[in-house]
Amino acid sequence: LATHSPPGHGYYTYLELPERENDLEIAQRAARESIFLAPGTFFAAGPARHRPGLRINIARAGDPRFVAFLKRLAAGF
């Protein structure tokens, strides 16, 4: 998994997902565990194809629930 913003450059980063993944579905799975992730789909301008990803709040990225969710997610790729 890769991010788009270097450390210290804002409150959010964008976590890239593999092409075959559905960022909206992943955000919905996270929400069922009380983890809020914004799918990149929400930030796409127009119908142009975008790379799947998640907008991550840096201040909350150390939350143990998020870390555990991310580990399970990455293990499934």
C-alpha cells in the first residue's frame, strides 16, 4: 500500500488500493467497525476512472482499531 502525501503535509493522506478493489465497499466495511474512511470515489471529479483509494485522517491513523483493520485488509490483497 502506498500513500500520496509526504509526512507533515496536511491532515489527510490518500492510501492507494489495488486496481481491483472497491474503495466504497471497503469504507462500508470499516464503518461497520466504527472506523470512518472516505473512499476516493467521493473525491473523483466527473466520470473519469480513478485509482481506488481511501482518504485517511492522519490524526486517527494510530488508532488500534484502524491499524487492525488495515492489517486485515492488506492481508486480503
